[in-house]
Amino acid sequence: MLNRREFMWGTATSVGAMTVMSSEMVRAAQEPTMSFNVIYPKHDGARFDANYYRSSHVPLVMKVMKATSVVMIEGVPMGSSPAPFAMIAHFQFASAEALTAALADPAMAELRADLANFTDIKPTLMLGRSL
């Protein structure tokens, strides 16, 4: 027989599992993809031109890297707390090979040079794999 703590833990984890495992996520999990994530941490005095980023830099990235999609998340304050990040960009690739080819493209130098046009923030880069 379950005690109250085991029952509550089992109930909480089951509810979480049902919430997390939507049919859309199960479909996504069947087709693993790779991502290139660019995170721009905010700091006092940081400059980040979101309009230039969205209208000029990201289209250039998509052209050079040939990503299948991009999700851009602009940081916004939480109440009186400032956003910890100016922007997070999540570039999706169909495979590890596609991402490797994109990162090896000599035109990546052009992308790095374009950073000065919209920010003085040194971005954090992270490779990812969907689960």
C-alpha cells in the first residue's frame, strides 16, 4: 500500500509526464534534429539592436548556414527584474551532418563580422540535440 508521500510523488510525476509528453512532442522525438543556439547575455550598458538582428543578421545566418528553421526569443523583464538575456536564437538543422557543414562554411567569417553591426555582447554558443 502506498503512503501519502509516495502517492503524491507518483501523482505529481504522472501529471508532469502527461503534460510534457504531448503528441506533438512524441512526433518530434521520433525525428531527432540538431540545433545551434546563440545566447546573448545582458549586462549593464550592453548594446543589442533587435530590429537589425531580426531583419538583417538572421536572414544572413539562414542563407549561410541553411538552417531548416529559427526561433528567436527576445528577453523581457519579469516584473521589476531585468531580462537576463537580450536574445536567444535557436537554429534547427535536419541532422548533425547539416550542422557540421554549416559550421565549416567559410562564410561563417562574414556572420562573425556582422556581430558588430548589432551588438557588443559576446554570445554564448551551444550545440543541442532534440530528444
